[in-house]
Amino acid sequence: MTTRPDVSAPAGAVRSGRGRRPAAEVRESVLAAASALLFESGLAAVTFEKVAARAGASKMTLYKWWPTPGSLALDAYFHAVEGTLAFPDTGDVEADVRTQLRAFVGLVTGDASPVITGLIGAAQSDSVLAVAFAENYTRPRRLLAVERLGRAQRAGEIRADVDLEVVVDQLWGACYHRLLLPDQPLNRAFADALVDTLWRGLRP
């Protein structure tokens, strides 16, 4: 079963009546519109002109908030999937990592697969997107994982000598490897096998 983020944009994003919409409302409409275009038609469909028209916003507003359409697409992607990629903390770190890794695999093997692979590919030649990708997506996601693992380490669930940055690379890095070099399946069984195998070496 794959995971599809909710990327529906509100119909008629322009508020009826007079007066300017609050900036937060405009930003929400823009991100929803960009997400819908991204998941419907891919990265190339996310242009300032198309997003502005769909969101009922001005192109100048988009230029003020995002330096390139690629950086807008990245924000739109994370806006759509943030809830799916939330990292639980139930007090059982092995169960929490398994839950998060399953959610991640379900997301990137579903409708989000061409989106995330397209963004990763575009970041190789778009320096602005590459910086935004690192600052707004990969580093914050890594920090969430390291912080959750760190709490478990301090609670004695993970050995004190374990390098948590390496654990993140072993788990999520392995999934990205199979996503980008798909000669082996990326599925829930693989996510479970990663956790089962790794946790043997992490337990005190």
C-alpha cells in the first residue's frame, strides 16, 4: 500500500470581498497550489506564473518569497508530506524508527516517488535548489532523527558508543539508495529488515 499526501489546492484561492488576504493565508494558498501542480504534472509544471494563477496571488509575491521555482517546489513538497514524515516518540525507539521508516518508504514509493527523485536530480545542477534542499529538507529531517535517537541513547535504549549520524545514514541512506538505483525492491519488508538487522548492534 502506498501513501499519497493530500495536495489538493483550494478551489478559488482568492478570498471573496474586499481587502488583502493575510500573508500567512496567501502563503498557504501558494504552497497548496504548487503542491497540486507538482504532484499532478511534475517539477517542470511548477512555474511562478502557473502557481500564481492557481493560488490567486501575484507573481511578485512569489518572487519575494522564493528565489526560483525549484525552491518553491521543494517547499511545496515538504508542505504536502510533513505530516506523513512526522517522527513519533512513544518511548519505544525501535518501534518509532520502524513506524517512521515504513511511512517514508510508503511515501517515496507512491505518488511522491517521481517528485522526490525529480527534486534530487534537479538539485545536482541547480545550486539554489541544492542549498534549499540541504537547509530546508535534508538537514532538518536528519536533525529530527538524530534528536529522537539521542533521547533513546540517553535513556539507555541505544549503546552509548553508537554514532547516531551513521545510524541515520544506514537506515534512510539505504532507502534513498534503492530509490535512486532501483535494482532491488524498496518496500515495507526492506524497511523492517533494516531495523531488525541494525538494532541487533544498537541494543546495550
